[in-house]
Amino acid sequence: MKLAALISGGKDSSFAIYRALQEGHTVTDLVTIKPESEDSYMFHSANIHLTDLISQACGIPLTSRTSSGEKEKELDDLKDALRSLKVDGVAVGAIESEYQASRVRRICSELGLKMYAPLWHMEPIGLLGEMIKCMDIRIVKVAAAGMDESWLGRRFDETMLEDLKSLNRRYRVHIMGEGGEYETLVLDAPYYRKRINLLETGNIWMGDHGVMRVIKAELVEKD
């Protein structure tokens, strides 16, 4: 299938692309909706500006739209972006959010497209373990009990996975961040031709939640 992939820069959408390519699909386009509001119900917003650099890193063209982020109305922006593309389906990184999946499914139905959701209802610990093995993932936003400013910028590894398991047991923090507990940025993946190098970042901490904003980044050759 020729697929357009919804991309936020985070681990879920990035890994969905990897799965699509593994399964023999062709990802011809990346699609990003940039919400003006950080409270968007549908779309990841932390460092969303880096999707342009991600497009360059993997050599897949990007279609982007700016959205008000207003509930339900933001779906029109996604539909408009997808309508302009010549594809058979849409790849999404949805795992458990029925809100997100149902709305993308509805848009696909209206446009005569198939929704491809390879991560849907996968077991969280095993899934995150798979992601850690093949992608360079960093935490760029936290908003959960037990997560302080020291979590910002951390790279996902086995130690991180154990820490998340501990938070899950103690505070019921979702391993994959499905409750909005954290957001991520992928600096490298198997299908990236170049990796992203962070040159300048800045943390904004607001008492019990915060964001690591990427101020400057570049593409560099992979080892």
C-alpha cells in the first residue's frame, strides 16, 4: 500500500512508519498537523517544528497544516491535508486512544482510504522494548506524578524502562505515556538517512510539569 504517515516526531508515529516499511508498504508522504494550542485533543505539540527536519532526515516529503487545536474542528485540517495526497491509506501510531483512532478512521472512510494502525492494542512493555532497541528516543515533555525536571532530555534505555515500570506500579503512570504522562522526540530510526543532533535546548518547568524545547538542531551523518 502507498501510505501517508501521520508524524509528530514522537516514538509512536515514528515506529508505525518503521513497521509499515518492514511489512512492505511504501510511505510516500509525512503529514503533520501543528496545533496552535498545547491542549489539542488529537495532536502532539512538543517540538512539532522538528517534523520538517525529520522529513529531511528520512527523505520523505512533508505536508503540514497549522490548526487552531480546537476540539473536533482540528479534524478538518487533517482531512484537508490528506485530501491533497495520492495514497491508499494512512499510517497512525495509535495504541490505545479510541478518541484518536476513531476520528482518523472516520476521516479515512470519508476519503476512501484505509487506516493502517500497526501498534493498536500492543502490549506496552514489549512494544516500548522494541522501540528502544532500534530508535534513539528522548523525553521532551512530562506531566505525571513521580516525573520531575530531571526526566527531560533522558534517552530511553533499559534503565528508563525499569523506571517507568516503577512509576506504573506506584502511580499508575502508563508505560507508553498514553494518558499524556510524557511526550517524546525521535532523533534516529532505521529509516533515517541522517540522524538529528541537538545543538541547543531549554527547559521550561512549571511546578509539576515541563517541556524541553529544542531551540537549535542539525542533521549529521550516521555512524
